[in-house]
Amino acid sequence: MNFEQILPILKNGGKAVRTTGWGGAENFVKLFHTITLETGETLDVTPYFLINVSGEGEGYSMWSPTPCDILANDWQIVA
């Protein structure tokens, strides 16, 4: 799949996706529309991507697609 096919999937339900071209530590990308404060209050925010990265001290990081990500044809849906 290409990025044009994956983007609607991210927009419609925030399904996680990844590309096989990544080095291996990157597990998936997800689109978020809200944040939850420590008080439990949920706020609507400008949509943003987070990437899940495995490894010591890692978790989620902010993510923006690179030109290589946008042009890749090996995107996959992660269950």
C-alpha cells in the first residue's frame, strides 16, 4: 500500500500502520486528535502523529512523514 491509501485509514479510526522499509525499532504510527491531562480531562487538539518505538527507554514519539515515507509503497496495516 502507498501513503495515499494509508492516510484515510489513519484518519478513519486511527488504525496503526507501518512500512517495511523502517529499520525495525519503529513499530507503528497512529493519528491522535485528543490528549488527556493528568486530571483526567480530555482536550480536542490539532491532529498529530505518534510513532511507537521499541527499545530501552522508548515508547511513543512525535512523528512527521519524511519524503521517503510518503513515497514508499510498502505500508501495511498493523492489527
